Amino acid sequence: MSSIFGHALIGVALGDNAQVANKKEKALVCLFFLALSICPDLDYLPTWIFGLDMEPRYSHSVAACLLIALSGLAIKRFVLTGLLKHASFWLMLLAPLSHVALDYFVGVHRN
């Protein structure tokens, strides 16, 4: 079964693909991609905090992954300007999509 550790590891591996100049930027990029790759599991928060059972899980859709990637792009452009200059949009899109793919391939949810 996929775990938050597995999703985070894939995110760090994707962040490691960015060509950066120094170790500080490399660490920031890896943390950024780690966050993007575990983002689809944020729909667990209402379940854990309030006991709500949400079905279907919209955060595990391709549309939600696109919104997560666009949010990452907005953070890159407006919040962390200059610090994430080597993080490409395609890698930002691949991070949340890797989460959904890993869940699918290990059979986390019923069809």
C-alpha cells in the first residue's frame, strides 16, 4: 500500500531533477515538490479532524492535480520569486499526478 512516505519520496526525487546552483535552493525545491506530491491527500484532514467521510475523493482526480500544479506555479511566481526558478511546470504537474498513479497501481481504493 502506498504511504505518505512513499509519496514524499517520489516528490523529493522529482525535485532532485531540477538543475539548481546551490544546496539551499536544492533543499527548497525538494521540499516544494514533496508538498506538491502529498497534496492530494489533504482531503483526509476533514476525516481525521471532524470524522467526515468524503466520497468521491475529488482531490485524487486529474483536474485536482492540475489545480495543485497551477497553485504551485502561482506560489513559484508570486510568493517564492526567484527561489524556485528552476522548478518547471511539467515537474510540478507530475508531482501530484505521481501520487494518483501510485495510489492506482498499488490498489489503494476500490474501482
